[in-house]
Amino acid sequence: MIATLFAVLFNTALFTSIGPLLETLFIGKSSALNQAQQAGSLDFIGSINDYIAQLISSNGKIYTLRIVCFGIIVIAILANLFKYLSQRFMEDLRVHTLLNLRRTVFNNVIGLTIGYFNNERKGDIVSKISSDVQVVQATVTNTLQVVFKEPLQLIAFLSVLLSISVKLTLFSLLVIPVSGFVISKIVKRLKQQTTQSHESFARMIGFLDEVLSGIKIVKAFNASERVKDKFDKENRYYSYINRKIVRRQQLASPVSQTLGILVVACIVLYGGTLILEGENFLSPTKFLVYITTFSQVMQPIKAISDSFSGIHAGITAGDRVLDLIDTAPAFANKEDAKVATSFSNSIVFENVDFGYGDKQVLNNVSLQFKKGNTIALVGPSGGGKSTLMDLIPRFHDPKNGTIKFDGIPYEELNIESIRSQMGIVNQESFLFNDTIFNNISFGKPDATEEEVINAAKIANAHEFIINTENGYQTNVGDRGNRLSGGQRQRVCIARAVLANPPIMLLDEATSALDTESEKLVQEALNNLMQNRTSIVIAHRLSTIKHADEIVVIDNGKIVEQGTHAALTEKKGLYNRLIEMQTFSE
């Protein structure tokens, strides 16, 4: 603000210094003195001319010209120095605004519950964090600069103009309301169009993400042309909307500039007529200063009018970004939440109901997971097994009922401390685009090489890892696609082993593997479950025969519960599933 203030003052002085220069070169001593005497107390140019006249009178024109030229050089250097400092500070502000805004958006997104991501397109979230934040940042900093600097510059120029001629200035100011009215009509539809533009860009990013994630499916079904056409259609629409926006934005500047030139022409005609008719209040040099200064008045007016079109884009993007920042997690830690430091007894579900929207998934589920036991969840697909599993690490909260950890309700415990007691191996073996070592140590970043190798050995992963290109420092590629399914799953198991939690959650960890890989992974899982509380969603029922308890879930309800032998004798749903799988094999 300080740098901008000085930049404005020296910039104004630079344009008004043309008057003293002309006085020195072309006006005689007596003429300059007479004009100085006619000047009013608020006549800045007249006061300067008075000083110039005294210099000419005492030291001559050559000496005065040197002083004036030196003064102009100093003013120019100071004006540009403060302009540079102002822009430099504004750039720091711009960078930090973007940094903080992106950090805030990302941190809030990561803090949201799993349920939020089930209902949102990933591409839309990516678009908000990348593109929309950039637009907001540009709008905020550009608007700050315009709102503070340009009105100050406008006031400074108008002060000079009023000091020269009030009559001319009032006449010339007619351009401002006319220009503002015309420009407001031009930018009227910008907000609606920029909303359409941001939404279209988000759809493009979302579609791009889906296609790249499923590129094998696209190739396998010869859908490349259809995918290209769909992307091209959205891309054309996005380009069409942006073209309309830019055309409107570009129209604002030439319109205001044309209006300004029309007014300048009128001023030249009106002021020139006064001088030629011998009016005493306006000298030729003052009139030249007036025209020069007024031509600069249009610059801040033009900047302010241009900023209006940018503000509409910023408001639209800001709505989307702030909507994401203001989205609160479905649940959060209580202020006095207790920390679960260990697992000593059991996890208990008491009359738990859960659903997604209007769809009920779990109905009145009561269940106990005792420490040291292996509990298997089985049942037909879509029965609610994975949903029940997601409730254990508190990815969701039940709609009704209570879940207790060692007798303490989940709501009273710190969420992170609950999850620190659990290790998860999902059906989808997700790896980050990083080295094998970093993927295994993801849950324990300070792990030593020896600890990582021991975890890999327990997971039956060490042998294949040391045979890769760079061993544990081999990059696994995007989502681990440089490894086979079985290899990815064993790295995921090693990751869970290294974290060494007392509770293991295994969600159909062998369902997508071939027989040989399944055998290796199953051995790794057996190693993993030793001396731990294990909750397993079973794909192959033969792998959970030795579970301490088998829970059969169908349509969101527990229909059977007991050991393998007891459930087989019962001849119910579990026995029917066993017979169906045995027959199919």
C-alpha cells in the first residue's frame, strides 16, 4: 500500500512536469511571472511555474532547463522504483494467496469422510483444486491492486485537472458514467457464462481421469473413437463458451478507450477554442498539460472497467472453491475425545443401522469382535459385508445404534487413534506411484530397511522384490501397474504387516488373483493374522473354515452365526453357499 501510494504520487508528478519543461523552453520571464500571479492557491501547475519563473529570472533558461530535466529524471526513477516495489509485493501476495488457498482446499478435502467421495466426481474436485483456485487467486490479487491503486491514481490526476480548469474537468467527467453504463451492459452475462465454463472444464477433467484409469477397457472394446468424439464434443463446448467470454471481456477495453478518445477530441475542440478566442484563465502550456494528464485518466478508468469482467469469473470460481472449503465432514473428533492407545477387549456393534441416502444397507446389526479371534463375514454379493467392514475404522457413522471400542462409544474416541489400531488390506490392491520401499513403509515412514525387508518376507514378497530392476527402490508405476495383481497384493500385505496393528481388516484380499498368486497371498495373510484380531470378508469359503466365528450376512441382516462345523450342520444359507462353490469348482 505504501509503495503503491508513492508510485501514484510520482507517476502523477511525472506527467505534470511537462508544464515546467514547456515553460522553461518557450515562455519568457515576464509571461511566466504574469501567469504565476494569476494562479489560484490550489493551482499546482501555477505554483510550479512561479518557481520556474524565479529560477529563470535569477539563473537563466539554460540552468533552469538542466534543473527541470534533472528533476524529471529523478521523478521518473522514483515513480518506476515504487511501481516495481508495488508489483513485487503484490506478486508475493499473489503467490501466498494461491499457496494458502490451495492448502486450505486440499486439507479440507482430505479431512472429509469417505461418504463425500462416493457422491462426488473426482474430476470436479481436481478442477476446483487446480483451475478454480488459480482463477480465484488471480481475481483476488488483481482486484486488490485495481481497487487500491487505480482510484488513488484517478484522484491524483483529477486533482491536477481541477487545479488547471474546473470548467473543463466537469465537462470531461461526463465520460465516466457513460463508459460505466456501456461496460456494465457488456459484462452483464459474464457470470452465467463463466459458471458454464467452469462446469464444462470439470466434466472434461473428470472424463479424462476416467478414460486414463480405464484405458485397457477402452482399447479392449474398440471404443477409442467414441471416447475421442465424446471428449471432442465437450472440448468444443468449452472452447465455444470461453470464446464468448473473452469476446465480451475484450469488448470492454476498446469501448472505454473509444469513449475516452471522443471526450479528448471534444476537450481539444472546446479548450482550443477558448485559447484561440483569447481566454486568460487557460494558457497553451497548461492546456497541453491538461490534455496529457487527461489522456492518462483513462488508464485507471480502463483498468477498473477491465477488472469488472475478471471479477465475474473470480466470483464463479470462488463460489465453487468456497463451497468445497465450507463442506464440513459428516463427523469429526469431539473436543474432549479420548485416545485409544491399545486394543484389549472387543469391538461391539449394538443395533446398528446404516444406509446410503434412502437405501438401507444394514438393519439392526448386533455383533461382537473379540480380541484374538478371527471373524469371517460371508454372504451373497450386495448383502452389506463391505459396508459393515467400513464402519469398523469409522469411515462412516451408523444412522442408528452404537459401535463400541473396548466399551467406549466411537463418538467419544479420537478417529485417528481408532484407525491406528487397525491395518487394512482391500480387494483393490492400491499402490502409490512411488518405490516399493516407500509403499511398504507408507504407514510407518520412519521404518528401517531391515523392518521393511522383514515385513516383505512375512508377506511372501521379498523374493519377487529383489528380482525387480532396482529391488526395493523400483518404482511401481501409476497405481502399481508395473506389478502383477498378486505382487501388488503382497506389497499391500507387507504394508499392513509393517504397521503392526492389533486388528486386521481383510476385504476379499484374494478374490482377483490366479491360483498360484492366491496361494502365495493366502500364506501371507495367514502369517499376517497370527496373534491378531482378524476380521475377514471371505471370497473363497474354504479359506475361512478355521475361523473362530463365521457371520453370514444377507440383505443387511445377520442370518447365521457360528463355527464352520455348526453352520454346515444347520443346512442353512452358509451350507448352500459352500455347496454352490464346491460344485462350481
